[in-house]
Amino acid sequence: MAWFTSVLPELKITNFSSDWSDGIALNALLEMCRPGSSPNWKQLHSKNRVENCRLAMTLAKDLLNIPIMISPEDFASSALDEMSAMTYLSYFIKKDSPGYYATLNWVCRQLRTTTVSNLSTDWNDGYYLCGIVQSVGGNIPGWPDLDRNDYIANCRLGMETAKAMGIDPILTPEEMADPSVDHLTIMAYLSKFKSYQPIQEDKKEKIILICDIIKALQDEQVKFKVELPDSTLDKLKLKVEVKSKNHVVTCNAAWKDNRGEYLFTPRETGKHTIHVYFDNEEMSWSPDEFEVEADLAKVKISSDDIYCKVDGQWQVKIDVSRAKDTSISIISTNPVGKSEDVPVVKTNDVIIGSIRPRIVGKWTVTTYMNGHKSSDELFFNVFNPNFCSLTGPDYLLVGEKATFTVDSTEAGSDEVDLQVYNKQDRPLGDFETNTIGHHTELTFCPKIAGRYKVAGEMYEENISGSPVYIEVHDTSQVIPSGDGLFKAAKGEKATFTVNTNRIKGNLSVSIKVNNEDVKVKESRLFEGYYEYEYIPFKPGQYVINLSFSGLRVKGSPYYVQVSDQSSITMITDLSNLKDENDFLVLDYKTDTKLVFNIANAGPGNLRSEILSPSGKRAAKVEQGADTAKVTFQAEQKGDHYIHIYWNESPLAVSPILAYCDGPVLPIDHSKVVLRGEGCKRARKGVMAEFIVDGRLAGPGKCRVILKGVNNTVDVNVKDIKYNRYRCTYTSHITGGFLLYVYWSNELLPECPVKLSIGDKGAAAKVSVYGDGLKGGIAGEDVPVYVDAKEAGPGVVTAICSSQHHQAECHVKDEENGEFIIWVRPTEPGKYLLIVQFDGTDVPGSPFVIRIVEPPDASKVRAFGPGIENGLISNYQSRFLVETQGAGAGKLAVRIRGPKAAFKAEMKREGKNDRTILCFYDPSEIGLYTITILWSGEEIPGSPFNVHIFESRDEMFEFEEKSGNYSHVIEDEQWRTEI
């Protein structure tokens, strides 16, 4: 299809059926293959479809030897199928066909060569393609000296150059360089070149005007140029005219080579156009425009003022003495953009324009000369002093700095003059003014009480609110004092006092933190003297405002920086720096450094002091934004107390207990001392312990060897500070052993030490007993007793814990084979007590101990008729005591009647029932006092005073007088239930 559309460009061939059935395209194809065979094909009419097809097929058979494979009638039919048409047309384009040779012959003629013999392999190297491109007007770089061995590069060069000319490729360079390339593709591609028509260039369209004139002045010469593309164009055919409203001027050029220079002097103002013609035809880009303006430099415009009050008069003066015939008009533009003509009056050679502005802001005045805008614009600012606002306090304190502010944002000017006058109306000089943007401030500090005046003007006009009168009072006799005005800590009470010296007035105190009110408690100590108390609830800056009769008290407001010292934590890990007594170990005359995290503590300072045996001294503190570091040296032997303060309040960790063992002694292994049972004897399978004390021996490394006859026992040596070591070992055999102890590789003089290891105690012979095994109360010591008399030598150990808590256990050796285990649980629950003798559980271990809540009498409740007033005839003396939630305890009820004490009976349904029924048997009328105790403490309401009467009238009379009413319960059911 591509080949047919290219060789028949005058016909719109899009298919192989309807576009061919009228026979016209068939005759055009015949003419293309054999010029002169059907020269009149364009005159054929589509109505003669069959005759046109018969003519073409007959000529094709006779002239081109193409067989008639389909009848003219079928070919001309509207039902012609594309496959039949394609079969017939293929005889025109197959190899060695008429179309094939027509294309090959065109190529040879175009290349002026006969060396091209086919339309396939001869085109693989791309050389002939580049030649075709060059022949139709393309520009192949390096032609004809191409490397014919670089097939693909040559094909790509030819295709890209052709594409730039508007000839699109229908195959890729790689496909064209392929020896198996189809001849139909080559034919179709080459046919595009055959129908290619290069665009003819019109040189006159390359004529250009060189003109940068945008605006020109009347009577001043201007210059522009016209450039021809080359010398082939006739300069005499070029004509240039400049046109204005009233004139047309033909300009002549001074030529140099192909560029002509034109000079023109405009005689009138307004729009001018440059028209360029060649051979009496105006250029497509012509004309070019520029404006000519009058020379306003000859007119002088001026004004005496750059400011004007609203509704005042502002004038502009225009001197036209050097341009007397010039027409002048004036336009004013207000700040909102509205323009108006300005009325003018001419006096001699001066034109005066008057404006009465009614809007504040910047005004623009524009002058027009002969209808043309002057570049010399004037500006003036309109102000309104009534749009200013002078604000400031109407009362002050002596010695207090006051600021008065004028906001001139809407006034149109910032030129504000402020002045202070004393009570004699004399101006003061002791004040400061400052203007920033549209705000002017005056600051002054009165030294004596009295009435003052602050006045403001703008260009000698009083501004709104001026003058302001200020009453200056002296409240220096109201004296606040106390630490609470200057420092406080989160969660701690802070106080201060205020002494009014009995001055009449109202004292007001308010405290805020981050605009949040803080509760203040006021206490009147005595007349004119008050104490105020507050508790900071979070860190931050607390602002304390004190006022007296609406006036600020001198010194107010007070700013208190409150910190949260509870959030301060120690970063330094002391766990490995302490001895067995939990004392921090200090090296003599060596820096000890403690680092604290203060990031969340709020404002404050960390301070530290060291209390040593010789007294107090300060420690060095380096404080940053998030951390603080305390550094000091111990210079004496003995206990040291490290005090840490935040804002002079001690931290929770303060004081830190520490100990320094003194100066470093010279190494002397003879002064090492062995202490403990483990360096003399031990028991098989039981860990033994002894101490190697080298405090007096100087710094040294301890090494221990325990040898038996046939084996050696491993000894664990642990540094416990101050040149002391804890040595532990466990032997699994009995017998005699030798103990070797070395101090810095020197054997101690008393070594080797003989020690014996015997059998461990018999845990099965140990018995555990005592009430503590039955249970106890949380927070109280629970004793458990151990009898190991029959078990032989050994050590009792104990561990007690619940599912969530560990209880303290202390084992006391009575040194007679008996031991006491003191268990102290802190929470109620079920605890397991594990008791071991020489590492082996004793019989019954672990023991279950139930710990209950401590007694809480406040949670016990008593109710029922037995603690209410009643009648002796039907009195029900029973009442209930509910102990649910009151913890473990013992209930006691004491009853005292009119003559003697009564015994109260108590019972409950079950052993674990927390509701107890109490009852007694009163036999006389009168007052009964019932005291109810829970573990020795009275319950709420106790003692209960119960009055028993003879008659109902007596009871009602008593209750009426005392106001103590009680119901006499008529319903016997409730009594029965009790």
C-alpha cells in the first residue's frame, strides 16, 4: 500500500477495493509504469467503471504482459474483494515487474548511474540511500566520502536527513542493512523520494527591520536600519515610509553592504508606524510601531508641600513660560485608585492646580502636556490626626516606667510629636520616644507623685485622645516579702507576706502559670499584715501580681521560677561503685564525677556540697541544658556526705553516703589479714566464705589457691572495695586442705593455712514451728522458729515471696542450735517460705503463709436495733457488725449499763464469715454505752449511747428535746432475721 500511495500521490489510495473499482487508479498506475500508455487518465469519468477497467487491463496485457486474472466487470464491481484486487495488482510490484523496473529506472536516472541493479541488497550499505537524499535536495554530511563498510550508520544518516526534509522512514536502519530486506519495502520507501517536492525559499521574506525605538521625543531625530539577506535583492525595489496621524514621510537610506540606515525626525506626537515594501508589496511583518511624546522637560512642575491634612488645600504649580502654547491638564489619583481632574487657574505663565483631599494616604498628581503624560509625577501624603489613637495608663506608681503609644496606621503619616508636662504644665525633658513603623512610643518614669499630662501632635495638629492625664501615686509603703515571691518547688508549700502599713485600700493577689490560675490561700495575721500561701503544681514561671486599690504594688509582678526536682535522675550508675554497706567508694585525691539528668526539671540551678570529717566544702558543678555534672575529690579518710540541691532544695537521693579509705599505702603483703570461718573450716557441698583484708597492705591483686591431697578446689575471688576481697568456695569432698593466699604475687606469711572440710548438716533433723506459719498481717514482722540442734553444724537460709512480691527475710542465729526467721511482707496474699539448712530444704519446706490486710477500724460498720433507743418492754438488743474490707482484726464489744457493765455475746455463721451478730440483755431503763473496738481501735460512731425508756411518751419527749430521733421498729420480721 505504501508504494501505491507514493507513486499515485494525486489519488487518495486507502484500500484495495473501492479506491480501484472505478478503473481510474488502474490507468494512472499504467501511466506511471509506462509513460504515454494512458496519458488521459485524469479525464476518465468514474461512471464508466467497466470501460475504464477494461481499457487499463487490455493495455497492461498488451504493453506490460500482465495477465487478465479477473474480468473488468468483477474488478469494477462494488463487491470486489481486496484479495482478488491484490492478486491482480501484485503483478505490478513483484520483482522484475513493471513497477519494479519503473522504480529502479527512476533511481538510476536520479543517481546518474547504472550500477544499481536491484532494490534489495544494493541498498544494504546505505550509500545509494544517501545519494538519493542528496539528489532531491538533502545535505548529507561528508558526501560522497562515506565509509561503505559501516552499513547501519550510513542507513541511519540517510534516513535522519530525509526525515528532517519531511520524508518519514517506513523501516529501520538495521532492517535496511539486512541482506534479506524485502524489495517491496525498499520500493515503497524510494517512491516517497520520487514524489518529494522541496519547499522553495522566498528571499525577500528574509528582509529584516532593525529598530529598538519604543518611545521618541518630538523634534528629536531617531534612527533605524533595514538589512537585506544578500546582494541578489535589488535595493531600488525597497521602500520605507514612516506614517503618523497627519503625515507620511518616505525615508532614504545610507547603504553599507546589505544594510541601510534611515534617519527620521518626528514633528508631531502620537503613534508612528514604519512600513517596509519590496517591489511595491509590504512585508508580512510590517508595520513596526513606536510612540512620539512631547518634550516635557521644558515644563517645570513643583509643589511646596509633601503633606496635607484631610480637607485642607494642596497646590501644584506648573511653569509654562518656556512652553506657552502647551495645553496642560492635571489628574489626581487618590489612594484607592480613583482619578479626578484637578481644577486649574492660570496666572501669567504659571498654572496652579488645587486639591482638597478627603482620603488619607498617598496621592498621585499626573500632568498631561498636549494630551501626553508627563514623566514628572508628584506625590503627597494626606493625614488625619483624628485617625491616631494615643493610649497609655491613667495611673502610675512613683519610679515605675510607663509607655504611651500612638497608633498612626490609619492616619496617613508617622510624623507624631509627643510631649510630657508636669502638674505646673511645664514640659519635661526626661523621657524617650521611639517610632517603629506606624507606632510611636513615649516612655518616662515619674519621680514624684502628682498629675501629669501627655500630649501628641501631627504637623502641629492635636491627635485624637490628646492630651492624656495620668495620676501618679506612691504605694511604696505596701511592702511584700518572703521566699515565696522569689523561689518555690513543685508540690511544696510556698509563702510570702504583705505589710500594708494600715494604708486604707484593697489588697489583691493573683498567681498564674501559663495563663492558668493558681489557688492562693490568704491569712490575716493582724491588722494590715497578711500571709499568702500557694502550692505550685507544675514547673514553669509563676507570675505573682500584687495590686493595692487597683494600683500595682511596687515590685509587682514577681516572677518565680518553679522547678520539678523530683524529675531529676542520676545518670551515673553507682551499683558497681559502692561497698557492701551501700557506701559510695571514694578514691583518695581522685576526681569523683556524678552526672544528673535535669532536662525535665524546669528552671533552676544545681548545687552540691561535701560534708567530710573536716567540715563542709563546695563541689564543682558544670550545668548544661539537659545535664549537670558534680566533680569533687576526697582528701581525708572517713565518711563523706554528698549533698545535692536543686534551687537550694535537696534532691531525693541526697545525701549520698560515701567513704574514703584514705591515702594509698605502700604494698606490704605482710599486713594482709584473713577473716571468716571459711579460712578455717567448711562443710561438704556448702558454700564457705572468708575475707582477705588488705586495707593496711596497700593496693594489691588477690590470688587464692585451695589444695587438697588429690585435688584443688576452685575459689571465687570478688573485689569488695578498699583492697578487700570476698572469697567463696564449695568443696564436694571432705578432708584436710591447704589455703594459699597471694597479695600481688607475694604469699602471705601465715600461708599455707590448714583448713578442714567436714560433712554438711542433716537438714532432715531440722524442725520449723511457731504461730508465724499460720499467717500474719501485712507490714508487721512474722516470726518463724527453727530447731537445728540435732542437725549438727550448718547454716539456715530463708526466702519468702508471693506471686507478685518479695518479703524481707532475716535469719538470726541464737548460737545454741536454734534460729529465728523474721519475715516482713508488705502486701497481703499467699506467700511461700522456703527454709534450707546448708542448702537443703528442711522437712515441710516450702511453707504456705497467708498474709492479710492490716486492721482498719474505719471500714467497720455497726447497725441494728440494739444500738438505737427503744422501750424496755419490747427492746431488741441485737445488732450486726460488718467487718468486710477492714482487714484482719479482733472484734471487742463493751457495754456499760445504768449500774454496771454488761457482757455482749457474739457469733457468726461460719469461720470465715465477716458479719458478726452481737446481742445483750438489758433489764433496766436508762443509758447504755456500747463501745465497739476493732483490734483495739473504735469503729465509726463508737461509743453508741442507747437510751431505754419505760414508756413511749418518755422516749418521744427525750427525742424532742435532744433532737436525736430513732424509729421504734414495729415490724418484728427484721428483728427475727437478725
